Amino acid sequence: MMILGLVRWMQPVHGYDVRRELLSWGADKWANVQPGSIYHALRKLSEEGLLRTVATEQVGARPARTTYEVTAVGEDEFQTLLRGFWWGLSEPLDPFSAAFGFLPALPRAEAAAALRNRANLLRASVASMQASMESDWMRNTKPVHVGWMFELWAARAEAELGWCERVAERIESGVSYLPAQMENAEGWSAWREGGTPPEADAK
């Protein structure tokens, strides 16, 4: 949606300008749009009939630049995707969630330290975003809603860093990882502190 939307916004536009705009947004960090995939995505969108090639220009020894614009089919697809993301709810993929699922595999001291480290990284991120929101760069060169998005990211980071610190305290206090009724239940030995998965399960 990001690439389709930017072509729609800037059309007619070269792939180079789409790439530059996405990088200026930092979209590689929060929208999983990698710089190296942009030209491939533009070609694929063209093959699917969502974009059309307006012109291809060759200036001196520079690589040829293709200019794109959105087709009627591309406009329909953009509107569908846009409203799907606005009205839907999807959880971002985060490898930390998978790692946290195996919390008992780490020594308690290491798990607590890792959570406190994560909280510190999030705290630094919040400070960076707050500085950006208060800067002339944000106030004078970006649309107002970009600042609102920074507010959302900062609020999420603040909520998570608080959670990290609370869970670290619980781990350090020795709270059991299993409810009392599951402590001796069959199949849960590996999830008790210091438990080792059976060899067959480990494989």
C-alpha cells in the first residue's frame, strides 16, 4: 500500500523519487518497506495493472528512469487497502513475543536483566521521538499528522517499557511460571524453573 499510495500522491513519479520519499519517512523501520525492494515492487505493480509506465528517460550515462502513475484498477486497490488498514486491527510481528513464550528457558537473573535492557532501549526511543516532535524539523517541514503518529509510537513504547519493568520485578521476586494446579502436571516439567525438556521433545 505504501508504494502504491506514494505513486498516487506524487504522480507522475520516478522510482528514484518514491525510494527517496520512503527513506525520508523511515518506512524501512516501521512499515517493512526495504529500499532494495522498491524498484521490484514498482515493476510488479505495473505487471499487475495497478501502475502504468508513463515514460522511460535516459540522461547521459545515468541509469534509465521510468515514470509511473496509478491506473483506475490501482486506485481501487489503494482505496480497498487503505480502508482495510484503517478499520481493521492487526498485531505487528515482533520476534520478542516468540522469545518471551520461552521465558523459563532463561535463568531468572538474565530474563530480568534483558527486560530492563529492553525498557532502557524503549526509553531512549521515546526520548528521541519526543525530541523530534519538539523540533523545528517536525514543526516546519512535516504535515501535522506525522507528529500525531510520533505520539502514537511514543505512547506504545512508554506502555511497553512500563510492562518490561513490572515483569522484571515479578521474575526477580520468584513468582512461579506455572499455576499451582499445573506444577506437577504431566508434560509441563520443562516449564518449571530449571526444567529440562525430554530429549525426544528437544529434537
